[in-house]
Amino acid sequence: MRGILCLLLVALATAKVFDRCDWARVLKNNGMDGYVGKGLATWVCLAKWLSNYNTSAITHHSDGSTDYGIFQFNSRYWCKEHITRRSLNFCHIQCSELLTDDVSVAIRCVKRAFRYSHDQSGWKAWHPHCWNQGLSSYLAGCSL
Ligand SMILES: *[C@@H]1O[C@H](CO)[C@@H](O)[C@H](O)[C@H]1NC(C)=O
């Protein structure tokens, strides 16, 4: 019984699906409002489309790589899965770190990603709706 309770607590502590406004507040507290000229709504929009605000989101690809976490970072480029798996690991992290409720890891990685790719062409192509005007609905009703 105690073992089951422990497991349950671990599960609760390690994954999280954010409420939209809670996520916006976390982003703001982590300096994302205005980062590379993008307002908070952009980052809320991205997380919505990429993971539906779910820190445990995982997407497997046919090339053997996997996308991890709330911003769906790919294991080929951004994080390392395993010592035997090659990765450019631009964020210098283990992919599993992107799946916990400590979203500071994912936020540091997104900052790094946008610092490197100045035109953000990848994200822009995949999620054109997050670069349009009129993203205010992503922050509607949030007291920030
Ligand atoms: C979050 O993602 C995990 C892993 O894909 C999934 O099992 C879980 O159901 C998702 N949670 C919600 C609320 O969508």
C-alpha cells in the first residue's frame, strides 16, 4: 500500500498538464514576455499546439527520433536520450528532463532555440497561427 502511494506521488510530481493561464504566468515569471520580441501569447500558443500544455507529451517519429515535453523538443537536436544515441543536444540536457513538472528546463531550452534560429523558421512553418496577429485569446481572462 505504501509502495502504491509512493508511486502515485511520484507520478503526480513528475508530470503536469497546465491550465492556460497558469502556463502564461509561469512563462511570465521565467522572462518570456517579450523574449526575442515575442509576447507571452506566442509561447502560450506554441505550447497549446505542440503539446496541449502537457509536460509528458511524447511523439515518436519514423526516423527513430522522439519529441519531448511541452515544447516537443526533438531528441536528434535538442536533448539526449541515451548515452549510446547520437544527438546534437543543443540544450545540454537529458530528454527525460523535459517531461517533469520542472518546466524551467523546457523554458531554458526554448530560449536557446530561439536565440540560435533568428528567423524561427522551423516553428514558423509548423505553427504559422502562432505568428499571426490576434493571439490575444491565448491570454484572455488571465490575470497576469
Ligand atoms: C499527457 O500526455 C501523456 C503522454 O502522452 C498522456 O498519457 C496523457 O493522457 C496526457 N494528458 C492529458 C490530460 O492529455
